[in-house]
Amino acid sequence: MDAMRVRWWVQIITLAASCYTMGTIWMTQVSWRLFAQVGRDDFPAYHRAWWFGLRGIQPVVFPGGILATLGAFAQLRWRAPRTPAWQAWLNVGLLVTAWAATAAWWGRLQGQLEYVRQEDGTLHPLYQRLLATHWLRVALFTASALLQIAMAAGTRETLPSAGAASTEVAATEAATTAGRA
């Protein structure tokens, strides 16, 4: 496979994974807000089911995010000729920051969340802290996806269209046939 096709595939796969990840992070933001609707006694079981295991959120969120991150690193080497290196590096920076903050902050705090509503009905301070800061994570993953869209817009012009490729094949076949005649 030639380098142009590798660049194109890296861009398309990374774009798709980044947009998927943006969707899942927004879904996470909305679902965290809904935690307050789960009763105090029911929350531990609900949270375990939502957070852990194969039927929880992790297998939905992490594979796409990991693929987007691996793709971002691949773009440091294989990016469209019109995509500046700074865009690829910026994207890697956004994702490394998002993942590091997830491990150090949001993931850790969410794992500690035992209930959302306190006995007096008020919201747990840990839950309030998660909601107040999670927008930063949403912004990082959203910025990464938007950057991928901008990078893909430049890629479109650098790959031969299917029509151009079939015209080249037809011209080659015609030349070969004419040479045999």
C-alpha cells in the first residue's frame, strides 16, 4: 500500500474514532447528570452496573477513545501533505491531557462515588465536583474531534477520486491492448 493510501486510511479511521469518542463523552456528560435521579439505596448497584463490567460504559467508551488516540499518534508520521505538523501535535496533546486527567481525576473520583444524594436529599460534594469539572474533559475530546474534521477537510483533496483512479486504469488497459494489437 502506498504512503498516500496509508495516510488516507489513518485519517479516515482516526476521524471516525474521534467523532465516536466525542459522542460518547457527551453521552457520559448527560448520563452523569441523570445519576441524581437514581435513589440513594439503588445507586450503588446502578453505578456498579453502569461503570464496571462488559455491560457497563467502559467497553462502549474506551475502544473508540483508544483507537482515536493511536490514530492521533500515527498522524505524527502519516498525515495528509496539507496537514501541518502542529495540528497533529496539538491533537496528541489534547488526547494525552484528556486521558491523563481522566486517570488522575474523573475516573478516580467516579470510582469513589458511592451515592449521589446524601441522607438529607442534597447532592454529594464529590458528585457536584465531578459535574462542575467534567466539562473540561468534554471540551478536550470535542476539540480533538473538531480538529480531526479540519484535518480531514484537507485530506479530501489529496486522494485521487474513484473516478480518476478508474480513468487511469482504463487508460492503462487501453495502452496495453493497443500495444498487443
